[in-house]
Amino acid sequence: MCGILGWVGKRPLEVEHYRAALGRIAHRGPDGSGEWRDAEAGVWFGHRRLSIIDLSHAGDQPMHSPDGRYVLIFNGEIYNYVELRQELIALGASFTSHSDSEVIIEGYRVWGRKVVDRLNGMFAFMILDRQARTMFGARDRYGEKPLLFARGDGFIAFGSEYKALLTLPGIGRGYDDFRVLRAAVNPSKGLDADRQTVFDAVEHGLTVGVEPL
């Protein structure tokens, strides 16, 4: 498994606060850590890496498209990435790594949001389009890989684990007693089909979406 953590918003985020939160998911990625910041757009992307497919530094994240337009953080594994890579090469794409992460970036560049329909695997990712100033995120169909969101005053944060999000400033730790009890009694059933988690400020992401910056 890998771990991702992001912050988007007008509210400033201090470096020490972000790195403290990213450190909370260090166990998810013993093979490397990366972060990227666009201060003008108010964006932080961070990643803890567990190398599975491409073990070289070419697969490090956050990953950028060659032209710098797209920035990706991704947790998971795309089982059909080899086939998709060959299809994209036939359409004119070029690759600098053998990672499935780069297949997602190139797939998004070519197919847009419909890239998700082509992915076979377990995944959670966010892509920033710096030119269009939009963020795109998706999670696998069965929710095997976590993707949590928290909205605060002037910002949106997202990541792989509650404890990372709750370490960030401006995210409350209040929780719903009923949801906690129900999750404890029947954890295999999960919570509701809606987006709410046991924490009032945190939602889980199950669907594709585009979030303007």
C-alpha cells in the first residue's frame, strides 16, 4: 500500500503542519516520501511510496506529466496497465517509466475523466490540472483503496487515513456516537451508502468528480 495526502485552498498551511500530517502515514510507504507545493494555487500534494511495479525513482510521486500540466498522487495497483500503456503509445503517448502511475496521467490526458472506465484494479488518486485549475479524483469501484475528504474554512483536504487528516489544522475531531456504535457492532457492513464517516468533518469518496480550484 501507499499513502496520499493533499490540501487545496485559500487558507495558508504551514510546512510543519503538512509534514506532521504526512508523517502520520509513513507506515504506508517505507520506500520513499515525496511532496509538491504550488503556493499560488494553495495546493499541497504528498505521497508515501511502497514500490511494487517500477522500483526506480522514475515512479516516484507526486508524479508530473512531461509538460508539467498534470500532477498525480496515487495509491493502488492497475492490473491492466501494460495493455493501457500499449494502447496509449499507439495513440502517440510517450513514457519515461514503467509505472502504472504514469499510465493514469497519460490516460487522463488522452481520455479525460473516462480513463476511470478503463482502469482495472484497486486505486485511489487525485490529479491536478494546473492549466484548467481543476482537481479530478477517483476511487476503485469496490472502495478497496481509501479516499477520505475533509472540508474546512477555505480549504479541502484529502488522504488515505483519518489520522493524517485530523492532524491538519482546521479539521474538527467531533464524531457521531451512533455511527461509531454501528461500525463497532457490524464492521463488515460498513456505514451508509452516503459519504459520511464516523467523524463529522470527514467524508469518504466513492465517485468520480471534478473540483474547481
